Amino acid sequence: MITLTQKVLFKNTTPAQLYELYMDARLHALVTNHATKIIKKEGASFSAFRGSLTGKIVKLVPGKLVVQTWRANDWKKSDLDSILMLRMEKEGKDAILSMVHANIPDDQAASIKSGWNDYYWKPWKAYLAGKKITKKKVM
């Protein structure tokens, strides 16, 4: 099992805007270009990428923290759910997102690592800058 950690700076934005990009189903789907079902309620189930990713909301602190169980539909049944933590913090006029994605199956780590950048951080930065989001095919 692998743990990924990433720290991403988003210019001229707020932690609340980052939180909404992830937790608002409409915005999540807009920036990833794939259907998302998510509600801001601890214990609720979510799915993203037309059901390719599923899990449960473990903990929410509005504008600051999201903790989820998380798994892809192509993982082995014997693979445990991973745990995802997204923490958003203000830094001057910018926001920093710190991600810890733990318990990822070894054979999935490389694609998940690049997937965060390709499906989330790059389109989030484009959206927040008012640029056109480059649409990617589902993983």
C-alpha cells in the first residue's frame, strides 16, 4: 500500500472556493468533465467519474477539510478502501491544498498520482483563472 502526499498552491483564491470545487456536485462535474454525486453530509456516499470512484464522507469542516473513504471500481476486491484527506488553508491572497491519499494499492499509485494533477489540480487552476478547462477522457 502506498500513501501519496501533495501540496498545491492555488493563486488568488480561498480555501472555501477549493472546498466548493470538490464538494459541490455541479462544480465537481464541471471541472472534471464527469458525472459526480456528492453531498455535504458526513456519512453520505459519493461517486465520481460516472461511478468509477466511490466512497463515503467521513469528516467535513466547511472550507477547510474533507476526509473520505475512496476506491476505484477496478481495484481488487481484496484491496482495502483508501483514505483521502484534503485540507485547505489560506496563505496571503492564495490558498494551499494539502492532500494525503493513504492506503492506495501499489499497482494503482502511479495512475492515481498523475490523475490528481490531470483531473483535479490543472482543471481547478484553469477554472479559477477563468480559462477554458481542457476536457480529459475518464481514467
